[in-house]
Amino acid sequence: MGLLPLLQSDPLAFGLVVLVLMLSLALHEWGHAVTALWMGDPTAAQQGRVTLNPLKHLELIGSLMILLVGIGWAKPVPIYPPNFRHYRLGLLVVSLAGIVINLLIATLLALLLRWMLDMGYLYNPSAFWAMVARAAVVAASINLTLAVFNLLPIPPLDGSKIVQSFLPLRWHPFIWRLEANPTYAVVALLLLLTVLRQPLVGFLSGVRQQFFQLFGL
């Protein structure tokens, strides 16, 4: 679900969605940075990543991917897990932080839509409320997609580190080396965008439908 069709049909809604997504990506990475600091690793803080400034977190290719296909990424927050006071717990909490933030943003936007529905703004909406509703649906959908996508147990996605936090320690060096290999990252991305694209899109579509139904939307 790219954003280019929205740009053509409603430029104002497109601009609002872009602003929300810039903040969403910044909050996602900020969540990783803050929880890493809480768990004892100052690496991200030392590199200026404990900030909500989107320019510190956005990555060109990942941002373009969101515009084109609705799934993208920001610059990964650097962490050094041996610094964690509790290695496994730190790995788990830091990896979950960004996902939880995206889910919270999607939930807040869904609650906004529910409020608009209860107030009657979705029945005969003005141009303003129609724009807000369109932007909220798209931004909530992409935040939900980012959360679910990051749960996939595929390095370097957050889900792989969540699984890693439960795996035997002797496997961890191999996983870290795999994540650091740029060739692997390119191959994984290509697989997700080609061979796995259709089942992934179908799964994400089903998740979005169930999510909005929870709010009666």
C-alpha cells in the first residue's frame, strides 16, 4: 500500500500522512534508543539517537520504500547487547520497544476514527474531516504494517532479536554476524519483495482488517 495514489487524489492528506509517518519512524527508533539506555547500553545515546528529530533517524531508501510500497525502515539504532545489565531481557525489551510504539500509534489513530464515527463526522464529512479520516486510515494501516512486519523472525528485523533472546547463547554470534553481512540484508529484502510478497501482503491485509474491526470501523 504505497502513498503515491494518495498524493494524486488528496495532496493534503498525503502531506499529513507523511508528517505522521516521519514522527512514527522517529518514535520507533527513539523507543529502541531509550530502552537500550535504560537497560544499560549507552551506545545509541552517545551517537545522538535518543531524540525525536526525524532527521537523526530517517534513511533515504527505507523512506522511499514506505512511499512506494507501504513498508520501509529508518536507520537502525546501534546497540551493544553485552552492555545490557541483563543480556536476554535487554535484547527482548529493546527489540519490542519500536513495535509497541507503532501499535500504540495505530491504536490512537483508530480511536480517532472511532470518535469521528461516533460524532457523525464520517457520515457527511466536510472536506477537512474527510482529509483527516483518509490520512488517519492510511497512517494507522502503515503503522500496523510496520509493527507486524518487524515481528517477522528474519534478521535484521526486530522479530529476529525477540526470538534470539530465547535461543541458546552459542547461536548468538552467528546471528550477529548474519545481521552485519550486507549481502544477506539485500537477499532478505529481495525475497520479501518478490517470492514472499504475495503471502505477506495477504497476511498483512487480513491483520489490518481484523484490527479495524476491533474498533467497529
